[in-house]
Amino acid sequence: MEKLSLEQGIKAVRYGRSCLKEFFGTGSKVSADESFFELERGVFSTLKENGELKGCIGFPLPEYSLKEGIDISVVHAASKDPRFPGLDSSDVENVCLELSVLTKPTDVEFNSLDELVSSVDVGRHGLIVSSGFKTGLLLPQVAVDNSWSAEEFLSAVCTKAGLDEDAWRERTLTFKTFEAQVFEERSPGGDVVEK
């Protein structure tokens, strides 16, 4: 996957913030006409206030151009994450935006639990688990932020899917890994860094 430069990541985050402001009627969208915005990528928008999660929504597969994915995911993170009450216009200036630009998920092939555990590179991989109609996804930075081992990460993604935390020990589940470039604001609307 072609990686984004820091400059492109900064522009992507600035565009995401402008989408948020437009949605709440406090600003208008900035230009996003550079060619990298047309790349098809999975993308997640994460909103945090003082380090506390306020919303996170996205698309693991490259269903949209980066531009469309940012626009949709940032608005949905602010208004449609069922775990949170949703932001209002006064919250926009208090949240930091983090964008995760994803590689295409790949199947994890394993013949034993040890192989499954060793195939999860904490800090590099995000995880998707599926069992029937239940699916859970955790971004790579979640494991790092929580200082999880590979086993703890596998348990957490199972819990996110609504499964028992030890369900990863069952051979009936399917796992995918992906990587992400993560660009985040250091303060609301402030400098952007690559994590």
C-alpha cells in the first residue's frame, strides 16, 4: 500500500476537522482536491476529549475514496456511535481528531493457538474477528494504548464482537489483520503528528 506522507496526513486530518465543523454548522469544508484523496482506503475517525473516547466509526475495507471515507466516518463518529450520546456543536472545539488509514485486511492462517498468537504483531496489527454474524474490530493503537499482550488483544477483540473473551481459543473463529497509518491532533484543531 502506498503510504501517506506526513503532509498528506496533516491535510487529511484538517479536511476531517472541516467536515466536522460543517456538520455542526460552525465552519465549511476545506479543499480536498489533491489526488491522494481519491485513493481507495479503509479509514476510521476517532474523537477524544482529554484522552477519553467520544466516538469512533469507520470502514475496514476500501469502500470509498479517502475523501468520502473521512467525510462519512468523522460525521458518524460524532453522531452515530451507539456507545456514546453524540457530540453537539459546543463539543467540536474540545475534541481531538485521530484518523487511521488502513491497509486491506488479510486472513490469518493458523494451525494452532500458538501460531495465532505469534501472527499478531502488537503495535503493528489491528484485528478483526468474525463468528457467524458477530464481528469485532480493534485498531492497532488500541493494544498499544492499553499495553496489551497478543493474547489480551485477541480477548479484547472477541469481547468487542460480543463473544466470550476466551472465544479466540476456539477454532471456529476467523481472524484478519491489517495495518494503519495514524495521524492525530495533539490538541483540538492543533498540530498533527503521525503516531
